[in-house]
Amino acid sequence: MKIILTHEVSGLGTAGDVVDVKDGYARNYLVPRGFAIRWTKGGEKDVEQIRRARKIREIATIEQANEVKGQLEGVKVKLAVRAGDAGRLFGSVTQADIAEAIKAAGGPDVDKRRVEVAAPIKTLGSHQVSVRLHAEVAAKLGIEVVAA
């Protein structure tokens, strides 16, 4: 099935790309979650609009991405969340929570869709996340999750 990506999907492409995927993947995962729309002839106008919006939000050059990477790696991020006695969280830490914590700690404004977490964060302590700033630049960031 041919689809148009509306958000960046790891391993598949970025917003505005037209890609071919298996029918079930598109129908059951990408389209219901809003990551993609079905490709149509009229959808080509949408592709241009999505690409323009992405270009405005996107970090344009590698030098700019490296500068933001330096700012991010210099920030100490502490995230206070509700936790039980054993150190397990009530729920988990989301990418939106991490993006807000980075901004609150004095770091640059980061889009939550750029934050990549290897495994769900469900315990207190130190965790590593990466922020994909550019196709070739990713910043590694340490996050300290503490009980609120």
C-alpha cells in the first residue's frame, strides 16, 4: 500500500515521504495513530504542504544540529514523577515529559517526536535517551528520574 507519512517514523522515513508498506502495517498501525495518510492523486498537494511545514521546524544544517547537540549534552535533566515504595513508577515517562523536562532545565526547545527512548522508563534512577536532531546527528542525554 502506498502511503504519505505525516510524522517521522524510525526505519521508514520522515514527514512528507511517499512510501510503500505492507497493507496491515498501514491499516492497523500507521493510519490509526496518525503517522500516515493513504496516498491519492489529490494527496500530492498534502505532500508539499507537509514538506514545507517540516522544513520550517527542522534544523537546517549539520553545524546547527551539532550546536544544539552541545547545548543538550550540557544540560542536567531531573524529572520528578509519582512512584511507589519499591521505586516503580505509576505509569511511565513519555517523550513529551522528557521534552518538557529538557526545556524546564534550561535546554533548547525539543520536539517530542525527536526524543527516542530505547525501553519504556518505569523505574527511578538514571536513564539514557537520545534526541534525533538531524538525519546524521543524535544527542545522547542522561535523565535522572526522581520521586515527586
